[in-house]
Amino acid sequence: MTPHADPADGKLTFVYAYMKGRLAILRLLPRTMKPGPGSYVEHPAVHEIHSAWLRIRTEQPTPLHADGEIQSETAQEIEYRTLPGALPVIVP
């Protein structure tokens, strides 16, 4: 759910936000499925970063999900890196 991701640019597109309260999150949720103008990434609380690598550290252990599966129940640090050319991708 990263509408500005480009599979050919060799970068990760990372989206994060902090919103107070469940109601604010629920109001934004339908906009995650909107691909064009009005998408959730336009909300002022949402930040989008394009980078070749990403490191996330948390003070408290937290579950780590990837592709809908739990990878760890107590992650505190994870690092992602792109490997350009490692997987052939056909794009228009």
C-alpha cells in the first residue's frame, strides 16, 4: 500500500504515521485503497520515504509482520536493504 513505489528505481518505499486514537486511524483506513489523488499518503500525519536501506529500532519488543505472517513476536531491531538486480522484474 505504497502508491508512489516504483519497482524499477531500486529503492524501498516506506510509509509510517502516528495518529492519536483508533477513530482517526479508522477514518483514514478507506483511503489506503485509493490509488490516485486523495490517497492516505496525502494526510499530514503520514510520511513516505524512498531509500535503499531502512533500519527500525523499538524501545519495547514488538511483533514483526511481513506479507501477512508473523516473523517474530519480540523484534526490537530490523534492517531492510535493496539488492538491485537480484530478482528480475518486468515493468512497463
